[in-house]
Amino acid sequence: MSETANSHPAVGERIVHKTFPPITRHTLALYCGASGDHNPMHVDIDFAKAAGFPDVFSHGMLVMAYLGQALTDAIAPGRIRSFSTRFAAITQLGARLTCEGHVTELIEDKGEKQARLALTTKDENGEVKLAGAAIIAL
Amino acid sequence: MVGQSAIGRSFTPVTARVEPGRLRYFLNTLGERNPVYRDELGARAEGYSATPVPPTYLFCLEMINAERPFEFLTELKIDLARVLHGEQSFTYHAPVVVGDTLTFKSRVTDVADKKGGAMTMVVVQTEVTNQHGAHVADTARTVVVRN
């Protein structure tokens, strides 16, 4: 990869930033097949309504996949040591997501210099959908 | 309601080959254009033995290849309509690339009631090994059951 993050990032520096097009029903249908997660909650409005939701909504893992894409745009996949998230809120149809990652700490593990990142995914209203973290090798 | 007795319960191991066509479908769905996932020569130049998989794809590989993708829910008598994904983590120990054959072994590691029993959090941890026996990753998912 040509665009990898600077190997000496500073604490507080934003090294991950990407926005994505709105999530459509088509995206959810494709992700259902592509991911192997055939939970009808995300593609069948009748099922979602019967479960008490107004409409289908995004797979959490689709949103995490977008966050992962933003992460590996900045950091080569082989340098990611861990990647985790909490799903803070349901991501609705039409959401336009922005993924960001800031350096929170510079650490060392078994002689390897690493950075800890705080990651977020927010929708167009600024609501946090995912609050995550990653450890990357520098 | 899922009880503490579920802790330690393990599920049928899943074997998954990382197929290039299935991976391309995932990349196209996500609008992923990063050449590291698409250009084998480029990936080799970066030191991979073949193109690597994106960071969340391990979760998909397990579901795509499972005989019963929702086995842990049915075995624990959890209704699919009542679950939400609460948390997900991946810890990577070695690269996973196209052509690998992975084995996923999952077990329940925690069950906790929240909000006075209105919700139950169930944690399933999965150990991932490859065709050489290398331990390539550990994943953990937390599902939230609305009781």
C-alpha cells in the first residue's frame, strides 16, 4: 500500500477518516448474501415489523466492515493487531456514515512499537453508531 | 432466558476455505477499491503470500461456511428476532489470505443479565486456525437478547 499512516503518529492525531454513500436496501440485500448473515431482520420488512421495528436496519457487521475499510485505507491490513467495536445504536436505512480514528496512546508490546486508536462511526446527524478501538503496529 | 449453565458450551467447528470469488462479492458490496485486496502481485510485494482478507471478513467466513449459521442461537433457544449485536472484537496473530483453509471453534464464555433481566448479554469466543495449524486469530461476539 502506498498510503500508509506516518510511522510516528502523535497522540491526538486523526489518521483514519472516510465517508460512505447512503446505505440502501440493495446494499443490505447484497451484504446478506456476501456475508453469509441471512438474518431476515435486515432484508425482510415483514420480519422486522413483527419483531417490533419500523423497518429493516443495517447489519452491525456491515457498518463494522465500513469502519474496517476506513482503517485499512490508512493502515496496511498486516499491521492491525486488534480491532473491536461496540454497536452503540442501530444504523438506519439511508444513513451516510463517517468513520474516524484518532491515536490515543503509543505503546510497546514484546519490542514492537504500536499505537492504540479510538474509532468511531457516526451518521449524518453525528449520532455515534460504532465506538471502537484498534491496536496497530507502527 | 439463557442461564449461566450455557457458559462453556461449545459448537460444531466450521471449516472455511477463503474463496476468491466469494471475497470479490464482499469487496464489491462494500465498494472496496483498495488494491491490497485485489492485486495479487501488489499483495506479494507487500509481503503477503496471496491477497489478504479485510479485517471483519473472518466473521463472514464462519457464517458462509457453517452448516447451521445460527447454531448457537438455536442451541441456546434464543429467538433470532430478539437478538442484537452488542460488541465484536478481532485479535489477529497471523495473516489470512486467499486460498487458506480455516477452522473456527466457538464456545460461550460469558452470560450476564442486564437491566434487571430485561436483557441478557451472551459472549461467544472463537479460535481460528489455518491449514498449517497456526493460530491466526481470536474473535469474540457479544449478542444482546431482549427478554
